[in-house]
Amino acid sequence: LAERVWVVPGGVNIGVLANEAGQIVLVDTGLNDTSAKKALKVVREELDGGVVAILTTHAHADHFGGNATVVKRTGAKVHAPAFDEAVLKYPLLQPALLYGGADPIDTMRGRFMLADASPVDHVVTPGPYEVAGITLEAIPLVGHSPGQLGYVVGDVFFCADVVLPASVLEKYRIPYLFSVTDHLQALDHAATIPHRVAVPGHGAVLDEGQLGNLIGENRALAERVLDATLELTATPQTS
């Protein structure tokens, strides 16, 4: 994508950053050990580099499910957003939050919702940040999760799940949001971030114009769902 910046495409896109010494930082690790092993294999064979750190965008299992495998195999240090760090360390919180804070039923304990626990060595806050000698900017994109962050490295914007591809919007219709208000603000903020290339958590790599169009599609769907919810709840209903 740029000098010392790559992506391993997949169900979840995994970013790959290299410092001047050839050490590797992964941006997310995918759903499970399979995605993690794939990323490690690519890094080893294509770049001949060792992974020293993981930058987590947010604490959903499909984005940090491979952390435990990467840490076990490489000793990489994990960097994660505040609040989301708690879910990495205690993954049962994700399905519990989705189940009203109660003990989640078995069908909510699959790999897509319940990842292996991940250590968190450093909490990332919005603003300038450095990892393994790589200077980047952590961009607040709260809404899809309580602390979601994007990362800008040079002119490449890893924008996490602030946008979902059209195919996902069409399939699921009601994307998960921790906070609708914060998500709408995050969409506006993402539109202001200068970049040449954007890498969403899911789907194809985007140029600047494509990201703007996708932001519009995601906002339109969120607003349609919000309007429909307000309309349905405006009149009291019997059971």
C-alpha cells in the first residue's frame, strides 16, 4: 500500500507495518488461530520479519481472535484502545454486553462472539502514537465499539469498522452499534481524515473518494434504521 505498509486481505483485513529494522506490527489479527497463522506465514515468507506488536482497532472477536496465537508464537506486545482493553482481557464481556449483561447463552459463545483472552500491554489513546519505532496517528472512531480506534500511517488510513462494505450492509441490514450517536459522529470524523488509501476492517481497499461514498452509504442505512425504530416505538403497542 505504501513504503513498509501492507495488508493481508481476508474476512478481516490485517494490516502489516514494518519499521526500519524489519520488525513487524500487525493491525488486528482476525477471527482465530487460522487467520493469525496465515498472517504470520505471509510475514515470514514475504517479508522475512518477526512480529513484535499488535495494534488492535477494537474489541470484537473477529478482530482480536488471533491475538492469543500471535502472542504465544512471537511474544508480541498488544496495544489496544481504552475500554475495549477490558474485553480483550475478559472476552466473555462481549457476548454478555450483547445479552443485556447476563450470562450469555451457549449460542452466543461461538468463535464469532467469544475469542480467546488476549493480554494488553499498552493502552492507546487518540492522537500521535509510536509503536516499535513507527510513528502513527490514532483516530477516535467510537460507536461500533466503546473505544474503537483507526490508525493513520503516512497516507494509509486503517479505518476499522467505522464503515462496512455494501455487501455486508445489504446482507445484515442492521449493523451492530454500541452507540448510534457516537457512530454518526465517527462517520463525520472519518470523512475529514486525509489519506490516499483507506483499509476498512472488512472489504476492499479504498481510495479517498471511495471511502467518502461508503461513509454516505453507512450513514444512510444507520439513519433509516433509526427512523424506522422511532416510528415503530412512537405508538404504544399491546403485547
